[in-house]
Amino acid sequence: MIVFDLVCGGAGHVFEAWFGSTGDYEAQKARGLVACPLCGSGDVDKAPMSPRLGTRGNRLPEPARPAQAVAPAPAPAPAAAVMPAGAGAAMTNGKAAAIKAMLQAMAKAQAKALQTSDYVGSRFADEARAIHLGEVEERSIHGRATVEEARALIEEGIEVAPLPFPVRSPASEN
């Protein structure tokens, strides 16, 4: 994944968007799929940005754990998950601070949820189903599921939700 700082030409709003690659960004922009989340303008370009330095490659983050593996599922996110960065010159300080506080709160909630659930990897759909049917002890879980698996769970009345921020899986499942 790559994160770009983007700016809309209409009002000058600055926001972040995640893409699989620069080519993905260009293709989505050409198809009209990239728009400002604040005003909806499709006139969007890359903004000047500073480099992002990640954690050292030899470290794995704490395992990811959602608050409940059986929480209501929101609609699937678009290919480019667009989130305001709060750093735009056109944004008021109050709005930027509120957005930053909201994103920090979401990240904290996700981190806490990840600490209190079991990572089940690609077995997520099977484990969620077994918990729902009472075949195994009820507990909070997190893991990986395809869109089709998630839809099937929802159709069966099993509530699931995607995590708001990307999480690296343990090295054993790469």
C-alpha cells in the first residue's frame, strides 16, 4: 500500500488516500473514482508530501484484534480508502483537529480491540460460523476473510465488520 497526500482543485482541501501502487492511483483517477471526501470534487491531484518512515522491517506489530468479530458490518470500502489528513491549508484548525482526534480515537479503539481477541487468520469465516452455531466457545476473534466469505456470514445472520485501518498479519501466515 502507498499513501498519497491529495488536494482538490476546487476548494484546496488536502486529504490522504491509500492505493496499491502509483499505477492504481493513476488508473482510478482516470476512471473518475478519486474525489475529495469533503466537497466531492473530482478535480484531485497529488499534493506535496514528506516521506513516511515505517517501523523497522524486522519487527511485527502487536497482533490485530477487533472489539467483536461479530459486530455489524459496514458497506465495503472502495479500492482507495480516502481519509482526511487534517493538514490542509484550506481546512480550519478546528475541523483539522476534530478529524485528527477522530482518527486517533479510531486507531486506539482498534488497537484495544485487537489486544482482546484471538487471531484466527484465514480461518476467520469458519471460526465465526462455529462460534455463531455454538460449536466452540464464544470469544472475540479477528482474521482474514474474502468479500464473498463476509457476505455469506452476513446472509447467515452472523455480524462481522472490517477493521478501519490495515493490519499486518503475523509472519507465519504471509
